[in-house]
Amino acid sequence: MKSKLIVVFLLNLSIAIAETVGGIFSRSYALLSDALHNFQDSISQLFSLLAIYLSEKGRTRRYTFGFKRYEILAALLNASVIFFLSFLMIYRGIERIISPVVVKFSVLLPVSVLGLVANFVSILLLHAHAKSSLNIKSTYLHLLSDTFSSVAVVIGAIIMKIFNFYMLDGILAILIGVFILKEAFEVVRESLRIFLQVSPFPVDETQILDLLKHIKGFKGVHHIHVWSLKDGETHLEAHLEMEDMMLSETAGIMREISETLKKHLNINHITLQLETGDCNQKEC
């Protein structure tokens, strides 16, 4: 899977460079916007590769959670830069609508078709792995959006050639810029949510109580905290009020509780503290 992701990254980076050069020589802002889109996704793919390598590195005595948050930090920085560049492309697109410029079709069409073919090849490479990994699925969905963007540029190039409707170049630049802006905003929002340790779903103590009340010896739950270390990795810690029992009896109970929470709430890292007696805290 890593080798395929490396090939996809190199393909996307090559597309971004080719479309940047092609956009400059053809004077097409639509192609430059598509280059920005591909560059954004090539950076996302680089982060996906980085996440795989860092997860293999594991934790250290100081980095007890490992290096998984570096992926989120890099994504936040990347999205912030792309956010600014998207506004720039929208502004340039408005300029192009007000003052259309003749676009060089002989450069625009071959480069945009090349980008479309490369995106399609990347989709084929990752299709089989998209369902097995959230990380790869995210990259795969980005590639799909790249492909639609490339299709729009190719169709736009043909329309401009046939009808001499060069204002369309600015319109496409704005549409692609707005689309990138939306994606960048989602990445920034999700990254900040993870950094601020916001729960990926509203924590409902009553729901958790209902899920666990059938378990032998269980009396109540309090001090619940849910957060994400990175995208797709949800942690939960909680204090459980239990009947007084032997420590050896708790292993099966803890396993059953963990399996129940994972099945119903998709929580994959669970830390539980068992207590006996009534809780006098406000959270109880």
C-alpha cells in the first residue's frame, strides 16, 4: 500500500508542477486553480505517508502517544496556506471575468488532459485500499474531486476554443477556488477540533449508562472524557461504579465493556477506572 501511495503522491506532484507551468504559458487561471487543487492533495498524500511511517515508529519515553499529532499539525499548516491561495485564485478569477484574456488552447488542452489521465490512474491504484483505511479513504476521495476538477478544465478548454468564450476561464478559476476553500476550511476545522480535544460526537452519559447497565456488577458511570488523538482514533476514559468483587472477576467485565463501547460508539482506545461505593461528585 505504501508503494502505491508513493506513486500516487509523485503523480499528483508532477501534475501540479505541469499544470502550474502550463497555466503560466497558456495564461489560464482555471489551469492554475486546478494545479493548486492537485498541489493541496499531493501535500495531503505526503501527510498520509508520513502518518504511516510515524505510526510504525511508535511511542517513546517522552512521546508516550507517539507522533500521530504531527500529521494533524502539518494538515493545519497546509490548509491555512491553501486557504490564502484559494482567495488569491478567486480574486484573479474575478479579474479574468472583468477583463478576459485569450487562452492558448494548444497548451491548455494537452496539459489538462494529462492531469485528468494521471488522476484517473491514481484512483485505480488506491481503489482497492480505500475501504480498509480511513487515511487512504480520505486520499481517495480527494483524488475523486481532483478528477472532477480536471474534467471541468478539459470541457472548459474545448468550450473556449469553439465559442471563444474566454470569460469561462475566470468562472472555472472561481468555482475551483471556492471548492478548494471549502475543503481547506473543513481540514482547518477538523484539525482544530482534534487539537482542542473536542469529542467527535456529543457525549450522552444516559446513552452510555443504557449500553452498560446489563453488565454484571455495573452500577454507574461518571467522569467521562472522549477525545481524538488523530482522525479516526477515538479515546475514552471513565470511572465505573461497580459492586465489590475480586480483582480476578473484573477482566471479563472490562473486556465486555470495551467491546460494547467499540461496537456502538466506534471508540477504539478505552481506559476505565473501577470504583466501589457511591460517587459524590457532580458528574455522577
